[in-house]
Amino acid sequence: MLLYLFPLFRVVSLDDANEASAKASAAKFDPIVFVDQFWNDKLLASKANAVDALELVNEIQANPGKVRQARGRQVGLSQSYFLTVTGVGRVVSVEKNSVGLAITDQSDEAEVVLESGILFGNTVRDGTGLLDVNEFQNTQDFNAISTELNRRIEANVLPTLRDIATSGTEIEFAGCAQVSDESTDLNPLRVVPFFVEAK
């Protein structure tokens, strides 16, 4: 009887192993590099397609139930929807983690609140509609984009917002909002800004 054994491992030359490792490293997703390009090429440009804040506030005051249908962007099966909004508002309140803006001339109350604290979630990633989860190899890469976008906003946008946010200052902004409950999330509209500038 002839017995032939097969080893349970495979021997690979060191050169082949190094080459395979280099290919895997080259293919690894880098969210910092991705967000650099996305920020400069697409996100800031999305201001041109954002809903005007004054129009949106007027629509919210007239009929908040129509905002989802007319302006909202829904992701997947979620009941929440997103808005990308841009405009100019007058600072009427400054809190630890937010800046309230009056959008209409006659208002002295916050109609839009710009988030200025630590950011969590996917509001900016999902809000613009510029990114599709199906274009990424795995959800971990897609989620890393949210983390990096939030970090970038916290590092580059929110310090500027805090510096310019004094009562009466007019601020130009662009950002995204997630609406989960129309009775609380539309008035005031809570926006994660990706662009702010004093007027």
C-alpha cells in the first residue's frame, strides 16, 4: 500500500510574498486621500445645487409636510431624509455646541442652527447624495469616509464658525441636515456645516 501525504501548507518564495503584500497595501483604501479629493472636487462644488435656506425656511413655515417630498433625499429604507442647504443668516444665539441663525429678515429666533460641537453620524456623507455605498468595496471604507469628513469639519470649519459667531454677524454657510422627526428637526433646522464665512 502506497501512502502519499500532502502538506497542509504552501511554500511561497519571499519575493512572491513581498509582491502580494505590496499589492494589498496599494489597494488599501485611504479615507484621508479620498476625502481630500472629494472635499475639493465635489463637496464644496455641491453648494451650487443646495437648497436656498430662505426658500427652505419659508417652505417649512408654510407647509413642513411637503419638505420631504419637494426637497428631501432619502437613503435606503430609512424614514429619515437629508437636505443640503446654503444661505446667509444673522447670528441670534451662540451656545456651546451650536450657533443659531435667523434666515428671514423679520425673525429674531434661530431658524437654522449650525452644529459647532463634536460631530457623529453620516449627515454630510449621505446628505449631498454624491456618494453611493455600492461604489465601495466594503462598508468599513464607506464609514471611514464619514469619520474623516466629520474630523475635517471639526478641524477646518468649526473653528472658523466659532471665531466669527458673534451676535448680529451675517454668516454665509453650506451644509447638510438630517431630518428624523419633522416636528422637532425642521424648526429650527439643524445643519452640519461644511462651509462657513463671515459676510
